[in-house]
Amino acid sequence: MINNILYTGKINSYGVLRQRSDNSITELVTLSEAKDHLRITNTDDDTYITTLISVARSICESYIGFLLAKNSNISYYLDDFPTKDVIYIHGVYNCGTVIVKYRQESDDAVTTFSASNYSVDNIHRPGRIILKDGSDWPSVSSNHTEGKAVEINMTNAGPASAYQLPKAIHQAILMTIGHLYENRQDVVVGSGKPYDMPKASEHLLNPHRIVLS
């Protein structure tokens, strides 16, 4: 499934987050947990429920503003390095293993920026790449107009396991799964109101939500 947060264009005018062609997503809500929540013991709807897990997680991701599943291979693109010593990786709080690449100013060639020049903050949200003392961001080519002058590749980004996902967020995903399972149309008959996410899930997610200006 595709994360909505990965396809919303530029985030906060700084960069854009994309999953790479070989990206795989590991859901932190299991089929067994979803079925327990739905009180289902048979296997008739297993395929459908598995789809709902991904859809519900994606809905919650879009609402909360950062990845809620482990992504094996994603990238964050920038037009240029920032003027400050910190790159904020919006949409990600655990960047995993990071490789920073850029297009050289002299010949437009793709070059890897040595990891000895920076540290990666995998604790704060959003994640951060911080220049070490005595290091500077390199100058990049101005000839590349696709917004990919700087490419930050991340392996195993997002929560690494269920214990890194706050209980309230985990429960919000389960409640959204339940809502989608019970209401399989855009509009609940008789109400005339479309539902994307149950209000209880929103309340659970609100303390963790990152609102980008």
C-alpha cells in the first residue's frame, strides 16, 4: 500500500518524501491483533482485513503527519542544503540508516556526503540530520531543476517495532480498522455524512499530531 504522506508534494516548503521502487512496508498492527479487535475468529476475511490494516495506518499517517510503519527504503529530496546546520526530515522520526547524496556544483555528478560530517537524530520528531562541529554542507549544482539536488536515502525508517508506537496511536489504528470494516461505503446510509476516521481515533492521535505550516 502507498503511504499518503509520501505523495503529498513538498512538505513545509523544505523537501519531499518518496518511497523508492524497492520499498517494502512492515505493518506494526498484526492481522491477529486486528481480528481480536474485530472479534473475528474465522479466516474468511483475512485478506480484506490485511488490506484494511494498511489503509487504516495510511489514514492515521496522513492525519498525524509522520510514518507509522517500518519502510525499508525511502528518500527525502531537497533543492539545496539548508543555510542552518540542521536538516529536518519531515514525516519521519526514526530515520534508520541514512546516506546523504548531492549533485556537485562543479560537474553535476552525484556524490555521497561523508557520514563523518553529520549525526542522525532518531529520537525527535521530525528526524534530524545535524552537521558536526567543523563541517559544512557542500555546494550543490544549480543546473538540476527536478528538486533532487540533495537526496537523503533512509533504510528501515519509521517505527522499528510495535514498542516504538505509542499505545494511543496503536489503538487509533485498530479503531480505524474497525470503523472501515463496519462501514464499507463512503457515506453511512441515513446520516448523509462521510466518515474517514472515527472521532475517538482523532482524539487519541491529537496529542501526537504534527501540524505543518
